[in-house]
Amino acid sequence: MQVTVNGRASEHPDGTTLPGLVAHYGLTVGAVVVEHNGTALLRGELERTPLRDGDRVELVRAVAGG
């Protein structure tokens, strides 16, 4: 399936999950904010949100500081 991740089209196997997609990019679920088709998801929503052909995903690293 084709998914746009951070503005770039990429191919992923059917059945890829959002946590799997995060791991594919070498990131950890708790260390990134995931936006799926324009909606920021809570960590608990990632596993139950299906990833489909044509979806748009933004992966933003969470940064703390002051």
C-alpha cells in the first residue's frame, strides 16, 4: 500500500500498523507524535487505528526542554 509519510510517498506491505510504521522509521511510539490523516492520535489510539492505502501520516519527534 502507498502511504504518505512526512510529505513523501512510500510503499509498505498491506497490514502494516501505525506502530509498525513508526518502528520502520527507527522511532519509538512514546517518542513521537503521530498524526493520521490530519488528526493527532493518542498513544492508545495507534494500535486500533487502521492504516490504509492513500493515508497521510506525520511523525513528529517529541522534544522536551525549557
